[in-house]
Amino acid sequence: MRQLLLLGLGGACVFGVVAAVMIKLMPSPLKDSDYLVIGSVATVVSLLVLFVVVISTKLKASDVFFKRRKKKR
């Protein structure tokens, strides 16, 4: 339970940091579409970070994406 809470808080922090950086990088008169792009980029980056963290910590198996089939006899 504690690990899931930390993962969620970490994802939210990554989202906030990426959104703040994107707001600073975008030209000053922001339109609604700019906020849509900022939110989309922040969501994609936070989901990628969350995916990498889960793959590297929770799933320690060497074959995460590939599974060996049993040979038919």
C-alpha cells in the first residue's frame, strides 16, 4: 500500500514539474490549445517515468516483454 502511494505521489510530482517547465518554456500569451499541449506532454512524460520505475523495481524478471513458450512434443 505504501509503495503504491509513493508511486502515485511520484507520478504527480513529475507531472507538476514537467507542466511548470513547459509553462515557462512556452511563449507568454498562452491560449487554451497551449494548455492542452502542456497537459498532454506532462501526462505522457509522467506515464513513461512511471512505466520505467515499475519495470525496474517491481518486475525484476529478465524477460519482462518476452515469455518463453513451452515446447510441444
